[in-house]
Amino acid sequence: MTAERTRDAPCPGVQITQPKRGFRYGSEAFWMVGRALLTRPGARTGLDLGTGSGIGAALLAARGVAAVGVDAWDAWAPLWDETLASSTVAADLSLRVCDVRAFHADAPFDVVISNPPYFPAGTGPVAPDPWRAAARTEGGAALDDFVAAACRSVAEDGVIVFVLPLVRASEAVVGFTRHGRGRCGVVSVGGRRALVIAGDGAPSVPEVVVEGDEAATLWYAVATGAARRADSRLDGLARSRSPG
């Protein structure tokens, strides 16, 4: 499948090629990467399940985390080739066509992130654009398949961060518990979306964040590498949220 393309630079060293129309990455990619890096400081390896344009994996690699992104939608492959050819990141970055149900890691990852399709198969509005439909509506792997893949791929002391509609957060928490990652927490973002975090460092009580407030700004800054040069207040907040 061909698509008119555009290239964006979400942070230094990264050039993401994606369709000019239809699906495009959003702020949730920065939230999950930033929160994952804050929750698991010193992470060396990362996995992005359902990577789409590759944005989550590329942000991790730009921050020095060797990253693998997997997605079943093979139409992404030629766009990934352009992304990899035009990006210069601080750690290894690979993007693979693979259904998450078939993915098995060679070694466990320190962080696993995912922004799986928002709507269960047969529900919600199905976008007429095939790129957007593949990204937003389950067509093969369901949410529990993403949860299972994350749980079998993460290190014992690793962290998992998913971005989901808030109404599906409890479904994910149940899944993480069933698949052996019982320590989970939910961060509501903007009243409609949620970060679901599993592993050490998950919030012990639900958190509520408004888009654009200090926490969301911190996630974005950490994901892009801007925190240490943009605002000393973010440095202090990052230290306060890191263990030790």
C-alpha cells in the first residue's frame, strides 16, 4: 500500500516518516515514553508493541535505550526504511513487521510501551482511512494479546506503560494481574485517556493529570531530551520521581 508521506522531527536526531493524511502520532507517544523513563531510570533496552510509525521506539533510542518496535501492519515497512535512513539516534533502533501474538523476545526488556488500537473489534467508529483504522480499531490482536506480549517480554524489574482510553484502563489492569504483573497503577490524562503502568514504580493510588500541566510537560521533556536544558524545575521534579 502506498501513501503520500511527510517527515516530522519530534526530537533531535529523529526523523519520522508517516502518512501525510490519516493516522499520525500524537502527544500520547511522548507521555508513555517520558513516564516509562522516569519510572525505570537507567533503562538500557525497550520494546514498543504496535509501534505504528515507530515513534515510541525512536524516542527511546534517541534517549540511549536500545529499542525494538513491532507492528503487524506491513504497510509501515517502507516508511520505516526512510525513518531509519534519516535518523541518527544514541542507541540501536530496529522496526519489525510482526503480530504481537507471535512476538517472543530474545532477552527481557527494561521497558515495554504500547499504544494499542483503542477500540475493540466490532465497536466504536471505524475510520474510512485504512491507516487510521488499523491504528485505532482492533483487527487481529486484542488488548489482552498486547498485555500478554508485554508481560512475557519485560524484565523482572522492568516497567510496562500502556496508553489507552480511560474506559479500558480497568480491563488492562485485570489483564496485567492475570498475566502475572499484579502491581499496576492508572494515571488519567485529560479525562479521556490513561497511562496504565505495571511494575515497580507504578502509582499506588490513581493519579489525575491535565494535559499541559507540570507532569505532562515533564513527560514530554524527558521523552525529547529537553528537560535538562529547558527548565531547571523539571530537573528537580524528575529527581523527585526517580527511586533513590
